[in-house]
Amino acid sequence: MFERRTSLVACAGLLLLTLLVFRSVLFPADAARYPWGSDTLGHVLKANELRRAAQGGELYPDLQPAWYMGAQMLRYYPPLPYYLLAALSYPAGDGVAAAHWFVALCAFAGG
């Protein structure tokens, strides 16, 4: 019983610490709404395209017409993070907010 309570307290502390550290990313002001990385919007674009394709019934799209004249969309990066981003975009509202939450969730899971 003591170990379970200790692990719950540790998990809650880690969650609070993650929310504290990533508060400016998760709850940005209007000026800080956009992603901070130089290629983040490219990944968000791929996740949005994957979400659009999945809504149309295609679960693993090969080409993305808006990206480098139709280059293969999931060629150089593993597809699981894109599926997670696409799934997070439903509750987050859009792809950029989903990317912000994805970074914080990865930090929490890694902690």
C-alpha cells in the first residue's frame, strides 16, 4: 500500500513539474502561439495530411501532394509520432497545439 501511494505521489509530482516547465508551450500567449522549431510546421503539415487521409479511409497514405512535389510522406521518419500527432489534434483543436502537447507528453512519459 505504501509503495502504491508513493508511486502515485511521484507521478503527480512529475505531472505538476511537467506542466510547470512547459506552461509557456502548453498555454501560450498570442505572440508565442507558433512553433519554435524551424521544421515543426512541416511535421504538423504531415500530421494534418495523415488525419485528412484517415478520415477518407486511407490509413497509410504514400504521397503528399503539397510536400516536395509529391515525395513520399512517411519515408524518412517513423509513422507512429505522426499518428499520435493526428490523434492529439482532435482534442487539441489544431496541429500546432497538438505538437505543443506532444512535446510535453513525451517529456512526461520520459520522466
